[in-house]
Amino acid sequence: MRRTLAFALVASWVVLVVGLVRKQTTVPSNAVAALPAAALEERDEWFGVYHGSDKVGHAHRVTARTADGYAFYEDSVVALAMLGTPQTLRTAMAAETDQGYALQRFRFTLISPATVFSAAGTVDGDTLQVRYGPRGQQSDLRIPLQEPIYLPSTLRPRVLAGDHTPGTRYTVPVFSPLALHNEPMTITIDGRETVPGPAGPIETIRLLEEHAGLQVHAWIAPDGDVVREEAALGFMLVREDEEHALADAGNAVPVDLAVDSSIPIEGRIDDPRNADHLALRLGGDAAARVPGDGRRQRLHGNLLFITREDVPPPAPFPLTVPAAADVASAVGAAPFLEADDPVVAARARAIVGDATDAPTAARRLVTWVAGAIEKAPAVTVPSAREVLTSRRGDCNEHATLLTALARAAGIPARLVAGVVYANDAFYYHAWTELWLGAWVSADSVFDQMPVDATHVKLVEGGPEQQMALAGMIGKLSFRVEEAR
């Protein structure tokens, strides 16, 4: 029962945390043009991946010159667990840049017990053409570019060649192959520090890299070698030689991400699935980032009130979709939400059947997904088309498929991520909001519409928004003031 209720980690940001990517910020900074030109040295670097004091995997990075610029290769193997279920995660990224380090082409692969996901792209003028998805279920995407985009690792030598004054910042556009989205990354000179190295103490320059909801601290030697990196959830890369990096590779201690990222709570909720009202006292550094929406979630200082919303009166189906921005943006196909796929569209029509009002159509979709998808912990990058084929997955797969089916049926729908109460703790979770004349929450993991009041919404949107959750891990606490 614990696994079926509390396996609710959002895989998109889990994968990105393990990959040690960076976080977005709005702090004013210098543009990429202000970065000095600097030639990159060819490198072959190995790292042990640690979680706290436990070794959980290894990583390997290669930098090489090409006739037209540079080639980069990174791979990693990390031992994870989801509520006790092993989930070894393998990632690999191969990329090529021009002489100015601007991205020209890349290929990313993620392998987990649940799936093999890949994304490959080529820059063609002012467009990045991407083919992405799980094996046999790939889609194409064209992303307009207003400026060149970069890889984080190609920027460090340029930063180190410039001003080392603590507080100096640079903003650079980078591309995430998991979120299929390019956003600014900010690199800040954080200071100097002497840290242990493979052959003794090393004087380093400490960088803070921020991108898409995550932070990475990197300690770089004067010659450009990476000595250490630290990211969210306690993950750390430590420079080692190949032999030591690969040592104990088969004996890695799995990191149980669902357990490690659960939110501390004071008090109990005795009947969570039937809770209509909940009052939580918020604590922690991320408390101010918990949103109120004026409907279901209302904030009064650090006190959060959640009330299970009512389903609107039946509206004729098919719906007339208003032009309001929040509704208009929740229709049609999107990356990972292949509402225009013929198989997805046909399944949506079959489920909805002869429904003549929107709540009935929505209720049929929620119940069908709840019954059709086997509940199984997974670290994946889910797409609706793949989930419809595999018929298994955790909250991410459920939410992705329900959202796409709803859009295919003509019901505006959007992904939501936050936390839910189960087994005496709050776990990170994903669900859906459906527009039925008003926004109504729906969770096919629990076969609920609307969802119970223990669902605490933290963000709206797909992977590019959900990565912000990683920045809240370890920075929230709840105290139950009332539950009924």
C-alpha cells in the first residue's frame, strides 16, 4: 500500500538533480558577450558521485577539439531507489560546438529500468530542430532561437579567463534536453577556497551556477580542472582517477529519493483521501514560494488553507473554450503531451463516448486512466503516447496521460506538481487541472476529481516549471493546524 500511495516523485526534476544541472535566476548580470574568449584544453575527467558520505555512482567527461570547434561527452551511472525499488539511472550526452562554444548539435540518452529516452538536436540557423522521446515513440520539435545557446561546461573556462572578483555574474542561454526548453543560466564568481584534491590541497575558484530551479556549486582549479561539484538533494561529484571512480561501482548504495525528499510534518491527517479542508503552518526557507490561487489554496501569512473545490455545474460538451490566456495555453499538443497523436485522440474519443456535459466526460477520463495504468515507481521522462503503450508508471505518467487525453477530447488541461499526504508524510507528486468552466483538480492515481485537500500545489506546467521543485527540497516543513 505504501508504494501505491507514496511513490510520487516528479521524475523530470529528479533526473535533472542527479544530472547536476543548474538553476535560473533573475539577478542582473553581464551578458554572454562579456565573457572573455578562451581556448578550451582537451580533458578526460572522472568523478565519483556521492550522496552525503555514500558513493552512489560515477561520472565521466571528455573535451576534445574538432576541425570546427569542440566535442563534449558526459556520461553517468547513479544508483537510485524509489521507496525501496532499485532504479539505476544511466545518462549520456554527446555534443558539438563551434569555435565560440555555441551549441551546434547534441544527443542525450537516459536509460532507466522503465524506459530509454533520447533527445537529439541540430542548430539550423535560428532554429533548434529536436527529435525526442522513448524508443519507438519519438516526436519532432522546432525551437526558435533568438541567440546562440551553450552548454554549462563550455562556459567555465571563459568565466575563469575573466574577472575573478567575488559577485561578478554572467547570464548565458542554455538548453535542457529533458525539459526541451532553453533558459538563461547565471554564473556567479562565489570566491576562492582551498579544497582537498586527489594529490593534496588545491586552491580553487568557487562558482555558483543557477538554472531552471537548481543550484550547483563548482570548485575549479586554475588550470580548469573540476575538483568538486555540489547540487541539490545532497549529491556531489568528486574528482577521482578512473580506477577510483569506477571502484565499488557494483556496490553503490541506492539513494531513496522519495524518502529523502519527503517534507517533515508535525501532526497527523487521519483520513487524507476524504479531507475537504486542511490548514497547514508553513516553515522553512522555501515557505514564501508556496503559491495561493484564491480558489483552492489561500495564504494568510505563513498559514495555508486548502479547500476541496466544487465541480462546476454541467457545461455542454464539447466545450466552448474562452480566450483567457491560462485556458488558451492549456489546449492542443505540446512536448510530451501528444494530444494530436491519432492513437491518443482515438482513445480519448472512445473513453468520452456519448458524454454530453464536460464533468461527465472528465470523470470518465480520470477513471479510465486510474484503472488502465499500472501503478509502478519509475524514473522516466514520460510522454503521453509512450504511457498509453506501456500502461504503467507513477504519478508523472498518470498526470501526463490524463492531461493529453483531456486535451485530445477538447477539455483544456494542465500539469500540476506539488506534494500529497500519504503514510504519515508529504511526498512530491504530480496531478492535473481540467478546465470545466472553472479549473478543477484531478488525480488519476487516487481516482479523484476534485482531489482531496492534502494535495498542496507548488507549481503549474511541464518539466521546465517542475524543475523549480528541486529548489524547495529540504527547505519546507508543515504543521497541521486543522484537517477535516
